Amino acid sequence: MTTSVPLSERQQHEAAVYDARALALADQLEDADLGIDAELPPYPNRAHIDFMDALLQRAGDLRGKRVLEVGCGTGALSTFLALRGAEVVGLDVSEPTLALARRRAESNGVAGQIRFEAMPIERCEEPDESFDVVVANQVLHHLELGQAMPNIARLIGGRGVALFVEPVLLVPEWLRQLRYHRRVLRVLPAKTDTPDERSLDRHDLELITSAFASAQLTPFQLMTRLQNFVEMPDRVFEVLQRIDRTVLHRVPRTTSLARYLLIELRGRSTSMGGPR
């Protein structure tokens, strides 16, 4: 693995997992497997459709916009955004993963619109207010939030927007600790890719939002989170998803029980100084 900047111990853990995964995939994937439809967002699975549709709707018309994807992985979303007219920078800590991302951009004819960099967002030194939109799908819980979020606020400044979807567990701390107790994990294992990741808690949300002038949180999934533990036919998932939408919309207090949040951040906090 090669990167443009040194990695922290946690970032090295993250990179090692995704390096191995990308190297295993590289020889299996044909260019045809890397195709992206400009009219259909590259949903990883059905659970992502609702919140990714909402994220893209908030991002708006991207033609001529400069977009940063944090934790871009193999470049599916970055390529989609470029096909929609954006100029994209994709960051990731795994160089083998970015090699696949570059292949994807090339095979979809948008290599000239995307620049992929092996770099953690904490170390990104693009100029202030460089980006109109910053996006990430389930990436913030991998980051050093105290460093990453002020840097993202700097990069969007007063004119841009940051849009993130994140898994959360906003229950009281005693219940959170119970959820991650080894005996509970034996029965209900946590769905994680790397050893350091976990769902965000309330303190994490405070760190995320404190660097910005405004934050809007939109919750997704209540009962549909059961799919993490049991097989669920599409028709059952769709029924539960409709119920979740209704409950989360009509009963605001249920936000604390949601599985995911769409986090929309604008403006730079006055406590950080600099332009707003």
C-alpha cells in the first residue's frame, strides 16, 4: 500500500482491511462489472435507497459543481456524480481500492472529471471553500471526528453543503454498552467491516455538528433494521419501510431510535473563525 500522507494507527487498520478486499476483487472484475447508469444511483443494497435518494435530492443539480466524496471506495458514487455533471475529488485511505475506482472512472468515460487521492480527509489541504458539496455514505464513523469535521467545514466554507448518511445508536449509554457486550454480540453480532468502527453516539453527533453553523438531521429505519439479523423478503421490507417512514415523520421523538441519520451541514461555526 502506498499513500500520499502518513496514516494514523486507526487509519492503517482501516486501509489494511480495504486493501485486502480490493486486491481480492481486482482480478475478478471485468470493466463491464464497473459500469454505472447515470439515471440510477449505485445503491449497494435496498436498505440504502431511501437515504441515498434523500442525500442526492439535497445535493441538487450538480452540473458544474465541485464535489468531494469522503471515503469514496471503488468510486461508484463518485463516478455517478461525474456522470451527472460534477467535477469530483474522491478521497480514500486504500490505494488498491482507488486503483479500482480509477478503472471505473475510465470505463465510464469520466476519468477527466474525477481525481482520486489516497488521503484521509483529516489531512486534506485543498484551499478554503474549494467544494460546493461534500458527501459520504457511512464513512464518518471511520474518521477522527475532532480533526475531520473542522476541515470539512473549512472546505465548504459559507457557500457549500456537507451531506452524510451515518449509522447511529442514540440510546442511553448503559443500553449502548449492553448492545456491545460480548454475550449480546454472540447472539446479535454487530455488522462492521473494520475493528475500530461503531455506530455514532450522541457525543459523536455533537463533534460532527459543532464545526458548522447549522445542522439538519433526518432519520431513517426503525423496524427495517431487523434485516441485519433475519432474512426478510422484499415485500416485508417494503411494508416495514412504509411504517418506518410514517412513524419517523409523525413522531419526532422516535428519531433517537432510528438506525440511520442523514446529516446536512452548512456554514462554518463562528467559534472556528475564518469566512462564513
